[in-house]
Amino acid sequence: MKKLDQEVSCPNCGWHPDGEAHWQCLCGHTWNVFSTGGRCPACCRQWEKTQCAPKAGGCSTWSPYLEWYGDLSQWLTTELGHVSTDKEEERRGSRGH
């Protein structure tokens, strides 16, 4: 499957993360939560909600992590279409050999 090329933004205010380390885990580690899928690289805690970073211009609202990626159903449908197409091409290729 391909990398998710989805724009990330706060579902409440629309703020876009800038790639900087604005989030701090309960263990004290600070990092960019979107670079790890919401999992702290120091203690492996999986965050289900993400706070919009107020110090970086965000609204400070907590939202489910996946909501930051907008309409994932459209992306998933497209990706599943790619998988089906790739498998069909593999089948056709194996018949020709």
C-alpha cells in the first residue's frame, strides 16, 4: 500500500501542523505526533486523541487522531482500487509466462 498523502489539519479549527515537535507525552518526551501515527517513540504510548497545538497557533481542542486526516474513507477506497488493479495485473502477467 502507498503512503498516505493526505493533508493533516485540526478538525476543529483547520490548523495545519508544521512538522515541529509540539506534542508532549505523559512520559515527558516531546515530538511530532504525526510522524509516528500518534505513538510516542519514547514509551510507545498510543494516543487516540491529539490536541491542537495552541503555542503553534492552534485552538487547543482535543480530537480523535484519525479525524486530523479528514475523509479517510475516500483515501481507503482509492487505495483498495489500486490493490485490486495491481493484483489483476499480476494475474495477467503470470498467465503470459
